[in-house]
Amino acid sequence: MRQAARGVLYIITCASASAPRIPRFVAQAQAAGWDVCVILTPHATKFVDSAELARLSGYPVRSEYKRPEEPDVLPRADAVVALPVTFNTLNKWALGISDTLAVGLLCEYTGRGTPIIAVPGVTTASGLDMHPAFLRSMSMLKRYGVHVLFEPETYPPRNEVPDEVILERLHRLIEERSREE
């Protein structure tokens, strides 16, 4: 197992028009000192090249649960970035509905208190950003300690937060938590 300066970062990706940016984000996170693993929702597999992501990260890309007798192929995460996280996944995550590997891991790492950045990939034109369930779920996740980065007016049209901003916020979150301990 490799040992990166910052540790292991899980990038959990949902099916979204923003998903093709993930290879670039993997490279940016690695340049910032992270050992990166990518987990996809089942539908996200149609939006990205899993083989390319596996080559970039050096780990298998997972999208399905493993059988109980199978070994874990990914190391435990030190931090998680959910990018982009869809309306559906965000709402299921907030309610603890772990019906996919991606949501199950988000729920587990939230419960462990792991530093997590969630970047919703919701288009403001769709109206989903104002849906009561979405607003409630973002509020719930924030109460659970998840840092939700949703600033569509700053990063239109789908909350396209730049990679460097996400990583800077993640590093700041980790520093703040380490000072509190």
C-alpha cells in the first residue's frame, strides 16, 4: 500500500454532466499529496471512463458492493470528497439510505466523523436547488459535520466549484479539526 503525505482521499462521484471532470480532480488531489481512490454510483459508470480513473489512481474503481468473503481492495479513507453529488444521492445520504456502495460509504464516513466535502452538482435552472428536500438534506448534512460547498451563484450553472477551491477547503477543514482535537 502506498503512503501519501496527506493520506487516502475517496472521491465519490455521481451521474452528472460534471462527472467527466473527475480525472482532472484526481490529478489535482494527487499533486496536493493525496493517495486517491474513486468510487462511483452505478449510474456514474456511464459518465466516466473507469479504466482511465483506475490507471490514474492506481486502485480499482468501485461502484458495487463486494461479497462479504472478498477482501477490501481500497485502503480506508482519511477524507472524502463527494463530487459532483446529485439531488438523489444527497437526499438519500442525509436520510441514511445506503442502497448503493457510494451512499453506503458516505453514510459510514459521516458516522465516523471523517472530514467530508460535498459539492452538489445541481443545476439552478432545474429548480431542484430550491426543492424543500434538497434544502433540508443540505442542512442535515451540515449538522452531521459535512462541509457542503454549494454556491451556484458564484460557480454557475451547476455549482462548478474549481478543483483548487475544493482542495483548499478540504485542507482547511482538516486543519480546523486537528486544532480542535
